[in-house]
Amino acid sequence: MIRFADHNDLDAVVSLWKRCFPGDETFTEWFFHRIYDPAVTLLDEEDGKLCSMLQMLPYQLCDTRGIRPVTYIYGACTAPENRRQHRMDRLLMHSFALDQAAGRAASILIPQEEWLYGFYDQFGYRTAFYTDSLTVKKSEVQSHTAIRLTAADIPSMRALYETDSGLRLLRTDNDWLAQLELFDTLGMGVYGLKQNDTLTSYAFVWNDGAEKLWAQEACGNTIPQLVQAILHSTGCSEIRTTTPGGEQKLGCIRYHDDTPVEAGYFNLLFN
């Protein structure tokens, strides 16, 4: 039976999540405390046992036809003993029907592994979201000073994020706040550069190993200066930056209408 979760399903949902996504207890605790909503958690159960599930997180997408609601499929997983039974197939198809009934334009997702692009392709998903990546080592000279960003900087961050036209997932204030909280709690924080009190670049930064960092999203026109400022501020020697781009595929979209698929960008979706 396919149905949405309720508060009585929390233990079963968390248990299946931990079985399918082991190894990051701190993030799991944060996600279920801060983000989890049973009303958008689609379950497939049999004889009272949870076999498969996915999250249908609501977002807004900007594309050639304007700003429209979409669903972000997240945490899609099946219990090991219930795999190869087409349970995820049925959950996805059910989610598409729900999307269309609610007037949502598309379903988007980030495949966890390379081979999954082919799996999702059979359901009509097409690769549409891309990034670029670059690794930079710390310079000998520090020429700029990075500052830690807060909720007060969200309007300036949004302005930089939405500078580029084209296909892009939009973020509400709550989305930005959740990401700030995530990186302040579990990551290295969110940093920026300002010139004459105007934010010129920002980056959401993880610890990526001994003296290494990862800026999962770096945006703006002073990124080279920002990453050097972050390295000098943290004392780390190397940083990997992910920026909007066109080289590395990141996510897929399945339109529920005839909208043509174009290249675009999203990130920071708990991936």
C-alpha cells in the first residue's frame, strides 16, 4: 500500500533511513529535527512493514515558462530485502500523479551514484543541472578578509544566486535559513566577501579532510579572492570549490508537460 506518513511512522522511517544511508548520524539527527515532514513522506508498505519511501519536498523552479512549483525527490530508498520488486518504480509513478493533480510542473532529483542516471532516465528524467569544480591551494599572501555570514545576509546572497538567468531552483527565506543552520552546525560555516558593504561572493563550506575544505556552493564575482580569504581564515591548505557551470552533471528533471529541458543549476539540497 502506498500512502503518506503520519507521526506514528517516525520510528520506522528513521530506521529505514539509517539502514539505507548509514554513517552520518549527526546529519540524520539534524534532518529529522529540522526538515522532516511526514505529510510529504511517501511510503510503500506491505503487511504493516515499511518497504520503501521517498520525500516529496516542495520547491519553486524558474524556467522558460516562469516560476512554477516542483517536487524535489529526496531520500528515495528501499529496504535491502525488498529491492528488485519495482517498489521505487511504483512510488515514483505515484508521486508523478500527485504532482500533476496538484499542478506541479516537474519532479527533480540528484542521483546518488552515476549508474542511477540510467535508472531514472526510464521514468522520463533528463540531466539538466550542472556544476563546475576547481581545487585551489592557499597562497602565501593574504589580500582579503572573509566574514561569516548570517541570516541578515540572505537578501544579498539571494541576489548573487539569482544573477544568472536560465533554469534555476529558487529558495525561500526558510530554505536559506536551513542551509545556514546546517553549515553552521555540521560544517565550517558560510563565508563571504564584501566591498563597500556590498556582498560580492559567498560560499557554503564543509571540512573535506585534513587541512582541506569544500565550498559546496560558491557564487559571485570575487570567488578567487574569497577562497583564498577562507583558507587563510581557517588555516587550511586546500579548498575544492563547486560553482554553477556546465561540466559536471548534478541533477535531473522530469517535466510533466512539454517544457523543453535546458541546462541550469541547483545545489545545497542536502546532497
